[in-house]
Amino acid sequence: MKKVKKKDLKQISDYLMAGAVMAILLAGVGYIGFDIWLASTQWLLVALVLALFGVYFKLS
């Protein structure tokens, strides 16, 4: 099994944080009245999970 390098974890963290920002933007769009695939509160939960994993990978 191949070990993941620290540099790769930092890059994965950046992608996860960008995904969290996108999920927050989709929650805002859903709040306006145009639900895109999920409801606004579900997008916020997705953003929370992505941000938590992003912070975890940044610290590891």
C-alpha cells in the first residue's frame, strides 16, 4: 500500500475547503428559492463535513 505524502494531504485539504465554500454558495442559492439537488440545510451539512475533513488533513 502506498503512503500518502504530506504535500498531497495539503492539496487534498485545499480541495475539500474549496468544496465546502461551493456547498455554502449552493446553500445560499437554495435559500433564495432555487433548490439544487439538496435543500439548503443539507448543503450546510455537506459544507461542515468537507470543512472538518479539510482541517483534519491540514493538521495531519
